[in-house]
Amino acid sequence: MKPKIMFSSRVFGNDVQVILDYAVTEGYDGVEWYLNSFRLRTSKKHREQFFEKLDQYPGLYYTFHLPTVDVELAHREPIISGASLGYLQLYIEYLAPWFLKQDVPPVLTLHVGSNSISVEELDWEVALTNLKQLGDFAAQRNGVVLLENLKVGWTTDPKTHLQMADHAGLGITFDTGHAASNPLVRSGELHLVDYADALSQKIRHVHFYAYESLDQGRHMPPETWMDVAEIWSKVVALPDAQSVVLELSTEEELAKTFDLLMDNKDKWQGR
Ligand SMILES: [Zn+2]
């Protein structure tokens, strides 16, 4: 399967028309709506306007990144984990009318352990229970929840990451930048492409950039083709990855990354 190549709406904030025009003009296959900065509105009229815009571009493919900044469904404090589960369900409920009309169930990426929260603040059993609940809730609305690997916490170890995904029946979003900044990869214990192999059976979606900076958590673009040749060639050849989002934060970095990949198309296309 040749994955669709997309970008994150985070580059352009909230302007749906600007985001969709950019996708068409620059030749992307679709957009990932980054629901931290791009918020949905409760009023039905506003949500319907958004869905109508999406439907005006039948050639584009859409994925969704659930909010991460102020939610943690694995938190050991019941008020936090409970409200987080409800809040994430709310977002899925907002999208449900559009999801139910799609032939291919749309994907939603989820974090457990965002913003380098300490594992001490989390509860493993709560994580498993709430992941299962959220996954089932989305499935009833034709959505597929994918659990992303981060650079700190349970999802940094492929074994614990798979345990969580298996328990809840979730697929995986493989984030190449978080993977490159993973302590096991930085220490040389785990090679980046072996990491992708370890999760490959469950990977349905990919976030792509070079690495996440350790101090500020910035998504860094590759400087040269050789920086990412091996991992890019790997992710575009994963058996079940439907889509790859270039998850950069500025238009300049996005364009630079896209051009780098397209300039080297002959080296990875046809794989
Ligand atoms: Zn990501």
C-alpha cells in the first residue's frame, strides 16, 4: 500500500480554507486536523459548516489528532482521568456525524503520557480501562483510535506500547521524531528501523520529521536526505500504514521537508 502524504493543520492554525487550499495547491493527499490548536465548536451549525468544507474536497483524505495539552486519561487522580476520558469522547462525538458517512473509518491519534508527564502521576490499570472504553466508543461511531509512541513514558518501550494497544484493540501511530528521541534509540540499544519493525503489525498511520528536541519538544525537520533516508524508506513500505503526516510546525519547515522527500522520489517510490 502506498501511504497518503499529508501535513498537520498546526502549521496554519484555524483557517480551514487556507489549510485546504494549501493542500490542493502544493499537491498533498490530505490533512491531519490538530485538535489542540484547531478546536471544534459545540454548535451544530458550526460543526456542519466544517463538515461541508471537508466534503468540498473529495480528493483529500483527513485524519484527526485528539487534544493532548490538558488531558490525561491514564491519570491516577480520578477527577483528571475521568474528565479526560469524557472530553476525548466529546471530541469523537462532535466528529461522529461526519465519521458515520465515511466508507473507510477515519483515524484519531491519541497520546497517553503527553508533555513528558511522570509515570508516577499515572495509573496502569486506569490507562488500560480508559483506553478500551475510548477505543470502543470511537468504533461505535466508525472511528479508529491509534495510540502514538512518545519520547517519555510507557509508549517508549515497544513491549508496553503493544500491551496497551492490544488490551484496548487499538492500532498504532508511529511517530518517527519521538522514536528518534526515545532513550533506547539515543543510547543505541534500539535501532530506529528495528523500532518500526517491532510495532509494524499495528502501525496504521505515521507522523514524520527528523527528531523532537529534548529541551523544547520542537519537531525538527531533516537537513539532508541521508538524515532520514532509512526511516522514510521504511515507513512508506510498512504493510498497513495508510497515511504519513509531515508533522512540522512552520510552513517553511514543512515545505523544506516535502521538497526533500520529493527531490528524492526515485529512491523510495515503487517500494
Ligand atoms: Zn506525533
